[in-house]
Amino acid sequence: MTTTHTRLGSVVVPRADGSTATVGLREPRAWAPHPTPFRERVAFAAAHVVADPLAENVPGAPAALDWEATLAFRQHLFRHGFGVAEAMDTAQRNMGLDWPAVQELVSRSADQARDHDARIAAGAGTDHVGALASAAEVRDAFAEQVAFVEGTGAQVILMASRQLAAVARGPEDYLEVYGELLRQVREPVVLHWLGEAFDPQLRGYWGDVDVDAATETFLGLVREHADRIDGVKVSLLSADHETGLRAALPEGVRLYTGDDFHYPELIRGDGTHHSDALLGAFAAVAPAAAAALAALDDGDLATYDAEMAPTLPLSRHVFEAPTWHYKTGIAFLAWLSGHQPGFTMVGGLQAARSVVHLGRLFELANEARLLPDPALAAHRLRLVLDAAGVPR
């Protein structure tokens, strides 16, 4: 057993080998608000949704949200300078958040963003339909969601489509579908390339399981339609791939990193190119990431590095394999931090991570001083451990 007591008290967390660690609670940090966007980087946080604890949010049931807590969390992100990437995989798209809930979420969130003079982008995909027979049907399904998102005033994020991955015969089908959509959009969009670590059903996206070949197809599309593309959001968890891709993008097309394992170095840049950000991790570490990005605005790279450093072990733990269950960690941290009244999720997804994983998550958030009320967080962790039968 390891012991690191402080005057705030401590909490015992379990380890996978049956041992325990006594974790001393750290003083919370008074993070400075940053209610305006950052100057040097565009930064979106992909936000989760809060389930209504009294509704039947069981696997397969329609999503029912706690709207007050869901929208309040977005206000929290706005206060720290972030735009919101709405109705993305962090919000459980394809994992419980159905199309009627998506529509209400995007509409409410877009209205709130206007009230706060904040930036918002929202996912448009094909998840409102079942199996489709052709690329043309996928294109039509995409177009329906694009029209809805545009109608709310949110920027469009063209999400990766499971249905397109299932029916596409090769790169030409991707180019045809996306090319037609890009010719029709009102304003420049964000293209989303979500890797199979986040969704195994997207294996071989852009028409090839070979990432280099898929990248060439992707780049060809971007170069042809650069005037219709604000940026590309890439979530392949490969820093080398991202640095190569961003250097090859046409001028004016941003690369929004989705790499929750390497984002500090990618956002910092290499002196020639840098990544902007559209990250689920930023929903978990918003105050610290805001402090880092504010330092970057001031040209203070040492402070940027120091502020980002404690967030990375936390993010890597949240997104550890199986990566697609990272949403559970995001919701758990929001609950520990007092941003929502309970730890329930759409589709019952709160059961997707073990108590050992959640205990370690608490430990890392405590180390990063990201728990506004450590005693409350420790109490809530203990409730979960007690419910699971973990001995005191």
C-alpha cells in the first residue's frame, strides 16, 4: 500500500492486483476563467451528454437527457474559452444517442452558443437510418443531417459514416459521396476521420485499410474542395501521421487534432506547422487546457508545457483500450467535479469501465488538481466503490 496523506484527508483506491493505494487529496486550484476564444489556436471541446437518472436509459432505449446539466456543462466549456463540438462520438453518437435526441441537443446547444457569443460545430452523419444499399443512399442520408445542422446555425462537421464504410466499393465511392456533399454545403465544414480505435466499424475508411493509401484519397478530396473545407479532424492516435498530413494540407485548411494521446506536442507545433484542436479530452481537462492555451497566446511556451503536462496521463488513461469506452471516463470526471448530479449514462454506458479504471481516473484528476471539491469527489468515488462491493 502506498500512502500520501494531506490535511484534506485521503481516499483508498483499489488496484487490479488486489492491493490498494491511499491517495491524499490535493488542494484544488483556482483556475482563472477565460471567457473569450484563444488567439493562437482554434479549440473545440467535444462535450458529453448527461442522462436523466429517472428515465429508462438502458441499452437500446431512446435517449432521455438531463437538459439542465447537459447545457450547464457547455456553459462551463464556454467560460474557459472553448467552442463546443456538439453531438459527436463523445456525446455517444452510435452508442445510445438517437437522432431525435441529437436534433434537440444541437438546437438547444446552438441557441445557447449564440447567447454566449461562442463557437459551435455539430456532427452530421447517417446514423438516423438503418442499413443502406448504396453510396447514393448514404449521400442522401448525409444531406438530410447536413441540412438540419445548417438550419440551427451550427457549423457542420461531416462525421465518418458506418453505413458508407459498409457499402463503399472503394475510394471512388467516398470521393463521390463527399464531393457531392461539399459542393452543396453553405459554409466551409470540418471533415472528420475517426479511426478504428474509436469505432471498429470504420476500418478501411476512405476505401483502404492501408493508412497511407487512405490518406492519399483523403488529401485528394481536400485539395479538390479546399474552399469548402475549414479543416479536417483526424483521430487516428498517430502523431507521425498527423504531422505528415498537416504539412500536406492546402493553405488555409486547418488540422484539428483528435489525438488524445499526443495533443500537447501537436498543438504546440514544430515551428512550421501546428494543429488546432477538436478533442474529447478537453471536456475532461478544460481549466488546465485553457491555462495552457492562454499561455500559448502570450508566447510563453514553458508555461504552456507545464500546464499541459499533468493533463496527458489523465487523457491517456481515459482513452486507453478499448478506446471507444472513453465516454464513461468523461462522464465520471464530470460527476466527480460536480457538473452533474449523478453518474448515469445513456444506454447504461456507466458500466463500461471497471472500478479499478475509475479509481485510477480519480487519482490522476486529483494529481492534476482538476477536482474543484476534492472531498465531494472522494465521497462520490467511495459511493461507486461501495456499490461495486470494494472493501473499505
